Amino acid sequence: MGGMEVQIAVAKTNKYAVTESGDTLEVVERPNGGVSVVLADGQTSGRGAKAVSMSVVRKVITLLAEGVRDGAAARAASDSLFTEKQGKVISTLNIISIDLQTGTVVLTRNNPAPFFLARNEQVDCISSPSTEIGLSLNVRPVISEIPVEPGLTLVIYTDGLVHAGERVGRPMDVCTSLKAMLEDQDPSPQEIADTLLSEAVRLDDNRPCDDISVVVLKVRERRGDDVRRMTVRLPFLARK
Amino acid sequence: MGGMEVQIAVAKTNKYAVTESGDTLEVVERPNGGVSVVLADGQTSGRGAKAVSMSVVRKVITLLAEGVRDGAAARAASDSLFTEKQGKVISTLNIISIDLQTGTVVLTRNNPAPFFLARNEQVDCISSPSTEIGLSLNVRPVISEIPVEPGLTLVIYTDGLVHAGERVGRPMDVCTSLKAMLEDQDPSPQEIADTLLSEAVRLDDNRPCDDISVVVLKVRERRGDDVRRMTVRLPFLARK
């Protein structure tokens, strides 16, 4: 049989004492096969930010479902947000798509936060300048297209991770953490996402200063069957 | 801290020798917290079925994102499909929503296939009559609202599981399989979904007669942190 398996893991937490995360993340099927992960972070906090990021993600997944290409969907979401809010509200946007027809991962990025690309233990930080959507008309995303091959790891995140620990003078070094993980072992994407998130939360003294979402994609040799699988874990406190 | 954790697992495979699954499944955030799982199965196979089930799921998640209640979203998707196809194309539809505000699971069902509801080891098969959407105007879903409590397990699936093994005279008995699993151990939702799916595939001599999707929701006592997690596993064959 041969073949590969793409594994995507997400870890997501809220700003301390805020029940509503400003980050929205959806994983959707693409009309020609494959999946897309869409992550947006509205640049305020609480309910306002959530409404913005939900509306951005909604717009993007609707367009992707119609077969619109990722870059065009990002530009449309940007123009739409700018037209509605006149540049007063911006949002970061990342789209990761696994295109089974071309055998590539397409990363579309409107986010000053860098992303990390590892091939086995070689880690690159991709920090080419990229602006949020909604700031002006004609905001363009930075698009990277990467062949799907075993050993590939991609890490993207919202700015809660970038700013973790800054308040107390201990900023996070994502690259070093990631290298240490990849050199030590063959971690699952969920282990990578969980480790980065817990490190960020610890740097913020267990009271995150912002919503934090971490997405990790990893390509492995396929060992198992043809079954697609998904798991969601949603912790919550019982209401009295 | 206390509290609970809702875990949702999906296992999904295609009809033998058909690359495109007619089943579409999406997990989306609800605007007031919580998540919804939306599963549709268009009643033909291949690309036509996929287009139908994708359009049904898309319609439903767009309405849910606007705050429309699940039952109303299902009725709207039905009217819309009927109007477009004049009753010639139908689709099953299941929506499972975790509503964190009311602390309930709401199951909205337009699917002749039953669902299973277990409280610890007590398994009930809920098979009240329910019709597919798109058959006529005013198709109503069957709605069940269940308090979220530890030990609750819900299992829903598309008709590929119902019909598994029928061709060779060995129909599947989901209830017995589920009871055996729940009595033996405390299986994770992914283990339950995987076991049911692999049993169905085996009954079809490893060549599934139809697309099969199994969704399992389980409520557990919360042991861990506040982090939301999601994992997606997408196997595929490399193209030459």
C-alpha cells in the first residue's frame, strides 16, 4: 500500500478569566479532497474579537467550499472586513490546506507571527513580513507551497504564544523549544502542540495574557488503514 | 475545579474503490460556546452524493453560526434541498450539539438509522421513525435533548454501517457490539468508533458496500486542564 498520513493537532486555551476565546479555528473538507485548517484571531478581546474571528473564518470556509483558491479566499475575507469596519478592526488569518490532488501543503498567511517548518530535525522559522487582514484594501497573503513528504512538520499559532512571558521579561523561544522536541524523539503533533501551549501558559504564570491557539501538522509514513479519524476534546465546568 | 470533558471521535471510510466519500462531516464552534457535529449522507454515491452532502452540511453550519437553532437549521436545509431537487434527491442529516449554556447535548436527527444512547453500561437504541431531508416540504427532525453527565455515550452513523454484511447475510448488530465494549472496559470514543467501523468493514469482506461514518460522543469526568484539543488523521496514497 505505502502512502502517507497527514496528522493535524490543535491545542487552544483562553485568556485568563475570559470565557470566550477571540481565536476561531475550523477544520473543513475541501471540495476536491483534502482538508483545510482556518485560524483567525480578531485583534481585540472577548465577545467583539470572537465575532470578528468567527465571521472571517466563516467567510473563508464558505469560499473554500465553493472551490475558491486559498489566496483568493484570504483576499476576499480581507476586503470584506475592511469594507465593514473601515480598517478599524483587523484580524490575523492562517490557512493550511492539504491538497491531495497536487500532493502539497499550501500555507496562506496574513499574520505577523512567523511559522515553523521542520524537515525531520532541521527547523526553519519563516518570518517573511505579513500583515493582518482588514487593514486596507488589497492586503495580500504570503503563500508557501510545500510538498507533502514524511518527516515534514509545520507549526502555526496566534499571537498569544508570541507574547507569552513578555510581561514578566521571559519571552518564549518557540524555535529552541521545537528543536529540542524534534531532536529528542518523534513526538506526535498533539504532543508538540500541548508542549508549546503549556510552556506559554507557564511563562504567563498560568494566567494567559491572551487567547492562545497552536496548530501542528505532521506528515508520517502511513502504517495503518484507510480510515480518516478525528477527535475533539472539550473540557468545561458544570453550571450550578 | 471539577467539571467534565466532552470527547468526540469520528472514524470514516469510503465505499470500496470509490475515492470520494458521499458522507460529509464537519465539527464547528457554536457562537455561544460549545460545538456542533454535522453529518450528512447524500443518497446516491460518488461525486453527486458528495456535492449534495457538502451543500447540506454547508447550509446547516452557516445557519448555526448565525445563532439559528438546530431544529430550524435542519428544516431549512430540508426545504432548500427539496426546492432545488424537487424531492428527487434526499439526504440523511444528524446534528449533535454540545450546548455549554444549558449543559445539554441536543441530537437532531433526519435519518432512518437509529442512534445509541448509553449511560454507563445501560445501552438504549433510539429508533423512533425519522425521515431524510429533501423528500417533501415540512420534513421535521426528531430532536432529543440529553443532560451532559459523566458516563454518557452517544453513537450515530450513516447507513453504510446499517447495511454492512447484509449482502452476504451477516448483518451487523451494533447494539450487541456496543454493549460488549462498554461492559468490558472504559473505552475511549475513538476506540468505540474504530471498533464499530472495522467490524462493519470486515462484514463487507474488507470492501465496504457504501461510505461509512461513525461518530461517538462520550462525557467523562474532567481530569486534565482547560485546553481544548483536536486531532485529525488523514491517510492518503502518494501520487506518482
